[in-house]
Amino acid sequence: MPEIAREDRRRRGPIGAAAAAALAAAILVAGCSLDYKEAGTEEQAAEGTPDTVALGLLHKIHKNGRLSMELEATRAETYSTAAKTILTDAHFIEFDDKGAKATEGRAHRIVYHTDTENAEISGMVNVHSASEKGEVSAESLAWANKEKRLTAPPDERVTIRKDDGTSISGSGFVGDFRTRQVTFSGPVQGTYVWTEETK
């Protein structure tokens, strides 16, 4: 694959849906009323002792009589003083109006800050959007809610792959949720698949 020169390269991709869906899993927990089990001393995290711990979490959201989102996590911890919720091994599915999968995503760890609505998402992050016909993969991403911006550490590679085989991978990733634009400030490489339309 040819390497693109080091400069900002803007590409439209599944970043809008990906950002919304990747964060939806974390945001859901912040306002949910869940049946938590009490945390024992063996369940203390590096961040301190959580106020509540839920194991084997399965949470479903219904809107207008239909299932709109489903969230699973092996563990969910809340820290009231630190204003954050931590999900481990999170998997979520967002459904469209017809009940089909609209967006599906996974991450090993999501740290959601309830005061700012910012989040850090890490560990084999992958979000696929059916409507955008593509996916975003990374090792870690950070969501800035006020700016509506999704970023990765400067030296980390992020891959955007379309279902038709087109893909772009690079470092210095910034995804602007408002404009639905993606910028790579570091080295970028990829493959573009072009299909000729027949009349």
C-alpha cells in the first residue's frame, strides 16, 4: 500500500455513527437504575473502592415499544466521588426502526465521566455501522463531549474500513462529530476500492 505524505488528510467515514454508538454504551450506565450487587474487598479497583459493582450486566433500552439498544458488560463500576463509571468487556447493539442492527461495538474498557460526559475507550475498540457501511478500529480512543470530538493518542494507528474493502489507516487521528470529518496528521496508508456502475 502506498503511504500518503505526512499532512492532514480529511476523509468522510463512519465516524459520526461510530462516535455516537461507542459512547452510547457508557452513557447508558450513567442514568440507569440497575440492580447492583454489593462490592466486597476483593472487588476493589485501582481507582479505589467503587460505590456499586454490577457483574454480568445486561441492560436493554426500549423506545416506542421496540428494542432500541442492548448493552452487555462483564462488570460495571460506579464511583460517585470521582464522578465516573467504568465498564469492562462492553458490547452494545443499537437497533434501527425495523429492528435490524444499526450499530454494533465492542471495547475492553470504557471510562465514562458523569460530570463532563467525556470518555476513554480502550482495548480492541471496534464499532461497525450498518448505515455507514463501515467500521472504526483502534486500541484506544478518547471522546470530548463538549467539542464532540473523538481522538486517538498521536502515535497510535486507527483504521477506518468500509464494507466494500476500502480502508484507510493512520496516526494522529481526530474525528469531528459535528462535521463528520476525519483527520490524520501522521502517516496514512490505505486502499480505495472503486466499482464501475453499469447502466
